[in-house]
Amino acid sequence: MNNLKKDFIKIYHDERGVLLLMVLNLLISLGLFVFSILSLNPNAAVVKVGYGDIGGYRDGTWVSLIAFPVLALIYGILHNILTIRIFHKRGSGMAKFFLISTTLLILGTILVLTRLLGEA
């Protein structure tokens, strides 16, 4: 834990690009969290929870959509901690690559969620 704090301070002082991407990652995942929480519909008996190439959209309960807020928390918190570890072991370039990949994953998750909500 102490090592993470030292590495974060180093990122804060030396690597503004990594810090900016970490904040962007946190803000986008916070947006995904709020969007996914607001889109939960506990009154609905059946919602669209997934898509398969052969069977089309799959029906399920609204509880299955709790995976999206959980993913938002994982992307926002756990991936920023992993970024600090990657920065310590591999450097700034790999940390930036990881953060850009995470941002693309978040945007893909938002796309999937909006498509599922559009079919409901």
C-alpha cells in the first residue's frame, strides 16, 4: 500500500499525461455507473440482458443488469490501482496504453448497455 502511494505521488509530480488519463478514466466510469444505475428498472418483469448471434436478444430479470454498475466500479477503481502498479513495473508508456484500452472498454460497455436498453 505504501508503494502505491509513493508511485501515485511520482505520477502526480512527473507524469501529467498518465494522471490526466487516470482522471478521465475515473470520470467516464463514474458516468457509466450513474447511467447504469439510473437505467435499472425494478418494475419491469422482463428486460433484455444480452445478445447472441444465433438466438438474438436474451430476456432476463433486471437483477442481471447489475453487472453494468459493477463493471463501472471495476473500471474506475481497480483499473486505476492496476495502472499505478503497471507504471511502477513497466513505465509510463505501458500505463498510458492500459488506460486508453480501459477507456475504450468503458465506451464499448456504454454502447452495449444503450443497445440493450433500446431493444427493451
